[in-house]
Amino acid sequence: MLSRVAESVYWMSRYIERAENVARVLGVNNQLQHHLSGLTEEQWDPMVKVGGDEVPFRARYGAATRENVIEFLTFDAGNPNSIIACLTRARENARSVREIISSEMWEEVNRFYLFLREPDARRRAVEDPHPFFEHVRRSSHLIEGTKNETMEHAEAWHFSRLGRYVERADQTTRILDVKYFLLLPSADDVGRPIDDLQWSALLRSASAFEAYRRAHGRVAAAQVARFLLFERDFPRSVQHCISAAQLSLHAITGTPLRRFANTAEQALGRLVAEIDYTDSAQVVRGGLHDFLDAIQNKLNGVGDAITRTFFAPHAGAEPGK
Amino acid sequence: MTFNGYDTGGFYDEMFLPDGTPRPEARLLVDRINGLPEGEVLRRHQAAERALLNTGITFAVYGDDQGAERIFPFDIVPRIIPGAAWDPIERGLRQRVEALNRFVDDVYNDRNILRDGVVPADLVESSAGYRPECVGLRPPRGIWCHITGTDLVRDRDGTIYVLEDNLRCPSGVSYVLENRGVMTETFPVVFEGLGVRPVADYPSRLLSMLEYVAPAAMKRPVVAVLTPGMFNSAYFEHSFLAQQMGIQLVEGRDLVVADDRLQMRTTSGFEQVDVLYRRIDDNFLDPTCFRSDSMLGVPGLMDLYRRGRVALVNAPGTGVADDKVVYAYVPKMIRYYLDQDPILPNVPTFLCWHDKDRRHVLDHLAELVVKPANESGGYGMLIGPASTAAERRRFAGLIEAEPRNYIAQPTLALSRVPTRVEDRFEGRHVDLRPYILYGGEIYVLPGGLTRVALEKGSLVVNSSQGGGSKDTWVLSC
């Protein structure tokens, strides 16, 4: 397929996944607030930190109030990671490849965008956040489901899947990192009821609460981190995401697994091996934040390698095959 | 919402006779709409618009710095043409396209029509669409005008005239297909009762034509649609047609000339392209041949084309017959090349470069429609009866300065079709753009795009100027 088209399909999927995760974090945080009165300011602060956008946020909004954070992360077109900014780019990408993705899928992307652009969207998000962010999440799922059921599972589909899973792996590490920021001000809270609520909320934001309960019962910090990083069968864990991304990457090139023919396969293969052979207990003891940081850097490296291998204009050179 | 009290206003109405009774072919639809419960027309109309918005059938408006996209306004009342009335139109269009194709080929090769003085050579060579780079070109199978959109209008007395021919990249056919899809959902019962000729096979016919003109006989030539990109006002159509034909939609940056072939950059290297349905203007096709500042085209494309390594649809240079001054000579071309009388008449046209015509035009500006020879989209026109004295003075100046570039025609009382205006139906003026494909045979899409001037009394139907569209139903008999 055309390099330009592959790139658009890949980024379309990354942006949709990113928008979904912003909604997840916002939605759960909002619910958490109902349980924890009196924590308002601290509660919304990490939302901004998790995206790495603290400086521009402070400059333009000042205090991390609920309204400000929702505005910044949802509707602020000047914030490149806001839901609306993600959807605008996702839709532009989708529009540029609408002859490749199915009509049904394009229509869902378009509907999602139009939903965010409805005149009273802001009011609804602030006054009644739960159904609003629920809708965002469901729109993303609808796109994913429509894609799986209406698009041929060929090269474009694999590029979309690659984008989805690389982005999701990255987002899951960020969601875990929120907790790190949350814990900073009050390390005393560890193990207290409030801590339990926060870890549960964290699981919920990754749709992992029920699966976690079935597997481990009591909510314990180390166990939660391990679950979100290493639980093979859970579709939002980092391990699951990068393995799925790897399958699609190799489906695109035809290279057998455990071998590599280009830097994308090499970088992703190394990361998969690292996650596979990491002692989870050690990670939690040895400083979760640094570990998450390292994973994020490696995921960036994978993204760069994918761009170089498949999307960069190649004047005559054969890309990895 | 019913047609009771609908006023044809002294115009030719496509749906009602002057005495207010429905034309026979429209009776079933009129009864159906009149029988709908109160509010139902509006509800269906909104459902139809919502469907168009969700599918993103929108166009960008140039000069709108919001970058806003709008849906092409759609009206729920179709235009109905009985089969017997359509058949001569179809024959007339075939005849016209055949003559136009002969003309373009002649202009760039043998020049017989110029030498015989039927069409003045300096007129042809001064046309904005004339491409000296195309002299001596022999496109595959001798076809230049593969896709033509010819605009037709009906005057007060019912006569159908050809208003202009669009032989470069006529757009709008995607709206025909989408409008039909929406209408079959909106009035399914009426549809089944009437026997409307189908339009849904247009993409298949387009693809067959594109494959037919591949440079060398091959089993499955690779065909692609070339678009300027998603910010073009017709981008929706480009991607829609590529999707419906199951072929690649490419931009200039996806293409490169390598190994003496046109190639696409793919994730697994280069892939050859044999036929390019290009939706960008001649001038932007190849910076080494036409405009050197073009970022949209492919360097070296014209050279490949000239040597028969790739086919371009439409061929470069067809714009010469798009010129509204050249248009005036089409009836003569039909006689010259085909030795036939034209089936469809032209609108009487004054050519401002003739002294006598120009004097007449300048004396009658308030009655005439003045058009620049090489604009499209309804831009740069003067509609005399609706103009101010200042506008007429400005046009008189423009005509004096560049007589070659202006024509004038009598202001026709374009026919009308009932159109929903808030909670009632009112007559609005329409035109019709049928699409003609020239491949192994000449095919005319039944009906085409009916464009409607939504503003009361307006004669300008272009989408960029407040126009909308209607489905066009050509009946089987």
C-alpha cells in the first residue's frame, strides 16, 4: 500500500486511542471525586502532569480546577493532546484515506468528531461528565469494532492495529504514572482506605478493575502495577499491547517472529523481550516511575523506527522487506 | 406540508403543468407527499441531511478562512424526467461529445477545421485551455474527452439548451450517487412504483472506461485517481470514486517516474501505474512541462505520457473546448465532423470579440448574462436584469479591455422545480449536468446532477454560490 496511506491509517488509530485514554482518565477521576470530598485541587493536578503538559497548562489556566482541566484536556484545540485535537487529526487522517478504510468506519470517525463539535458539548462535559466521557470511550470502541468487522484484515488493518497498540501501551504507562504523581504529596496514605480507592480508580480507568478482582482479589499497589504492565491476557496491559503490535508488524512485512529485517522489528522485538523477561516484583521495588519512563522512551524509539521503515519518502530505496 | 396552493409563477415547472395539476410522470410522487402526515416531509428531510453530514459529504468553500466544510445542500423533491423526453437528450449529448473529441484531436494534430476556416485558428490558440505542449499528441485509442459534464437548462417555452461543456475535470457525480442513496431510503415506495433508471453502476462503467484506455493491452492495468489532496473542494468526490472503484487514491507526492514508468511509493517499494484519472488541472500535472512551481504534479509525467507509457484521463489540452467562446462553434463542429444537424441547441451566444456582437452586448447589458470565457463555478458573471448600473459600467470596461474573454447570452427563464422552503414548497430554478463517459462506447448517465438555486428568484446554481442539489429521476418509459 501507499506509504502515505499507511502512515495516515497508523496515526488515525493512534489519535483515536489517545483520545479514548484521555477520556478514561478524566472520567474516572471525576468519579473518584465523588468519593473523596476535600481533595479537589490535588485530585485534578495529576491529570495535567500525566500528559506531560503541565507547563503550558499553568501558563494559560493557572489553577487545576475541574473545569479548567476538563477544558484543557477535552476542548482546547491548542493542546495537541486534547480529545478534540486528537479527533481533529484522526479525522483528517481518516479523510485522507477514506477510500481505504471502510465507509462504515469512516462514518463512525466522523460521527465521533461531530459529537465533540456539538454546540452544547462543553456544557455537558462539565455539568455531567460521566455520560459525556462514557460516550467518547464508546465511540472509540465503536470505531475499533466497526474496523474489525468491516475492513479486510490486510495491510491497512495491520497498520491501524499497530498504531492502536503502540499508543495504548504508551497510555497505560502514563495512567500508571498518574498514581506516582498522586502518591508524591502524601506517602503516608499508602495502604489507607483512600489509597485503596485510588488504586481501584486506576484499574477502572484502564477497564481493568473486574479482571484484576477475578485474578487477585484484594487491591494492592504492587499487584496493580504488575497487572497493568505484565498481565498477558489483559488487552490494555503493556505486555499484551506490544505483543499484539509485534504480530501486526510482522504480518505487514512477512518476517518470521523472533527475527528482524528492519529497525522497527528490531526495536519492538527488543522491547517485547525486555518486558517478557523482567521480574515484576523488582520493578515495583526498584522505582516504578523510572521504569515507566524507560518504557516510554523505548516506545518512542519504536515509533521512530516505524516511521523510518515504512513512511519516510524513499527515493528508490526498498523499505524493509 | 403539501403541494396545495403551489404556484408555478409563470415559469416552466418540471413537476406541474401551468394549470397547477401535476405532470403525469410526477403524479405518484405528488400524491405520496400530499398524503404524508404533518411534519413528515421535514422529518425525512432532516434525516436525509443528517445522513449526508455523517457520511461527511461536504465541500470546502474557498475564501472561507474558518476552513469550514458544509454539506452540499440537498433538496428532498426530485426532478423527474420521463424516458421519452430523456432519449433525445441522451442522443444529443453523445453526438456533441463525439464532435468535441474530434475537434480536440483535430486542433492538436491535422488542424483541418482551422484550415477550412470553420473555427478561427487565433481564437483557438488564444484560449486559456489551449496547450501548445499537446500538439502532435496521440492519446490511447484517440480519446481525449473521456469524461464530460455538459450543463443543460430549460427555458420558459420548454426548450432544452446546452449552456456549457465541462471537459477538464467535471465534478459532482458523487452527489448524484449519494443523493440517490439517500432518496431510496427517503421515498422507497415511490421508487418501486416509478421504474427509475439506475445510476449506481456509474463507478463500474467509469472503471471499465479507465481500463479500456490503458496504454497497452494488459489483463489488469493499475488505475489510480490523482487528487490535489484533502483540502481540495472536491476531495470527497475523489476519494469516493476511488473507493467505489476499488483503486488507489494518490497525490503527486505518492508518485515518481522511475524505470521509465509511473510508479507509486508503497510500503514495499514501487508499484507501476498504467492509467491516471487525474483530478488536477493541466497546469499542475508536471512541473517540467507546465507550471514549474506546481507541487501537486509529477516531474516527467508528460514525457511518459507522450511516449505512451501511461494514460491520462482526461487528456491534457481538452480545456480548449471548455472555452465559452469555442462553445459557440460546437454546432458548426457537429456539422463539420459528423455531417449531422445538432440535436441539442446552444444558447444563442454573442462573442464580444466580434465588433457587431460587442456593440450589441454593450447596448443591452441590462438584459444579458455576461460570462468570462474561462471561469467555472459561477464566478465573474454579470446577470443583467439583476445588476446595478455600477456593475454594468464595470463589465463594460472589462469587455472593452478584453473582448476575447467575454461572451453574452440572453437571460433565460430557467425552469423550476418545487423545493422545500421552511414549511412549504416553492419553485426554484434548476439546471442539469449529465455525465458522459467516452470509452469503448459513449455512455450517458441517466439524469445527472440537478443543481438548484436555493435563493428565491436566483439563477445561479453553483454550489459555491448558494446552490443545492436534487436527485434526478429518469423514468424507464
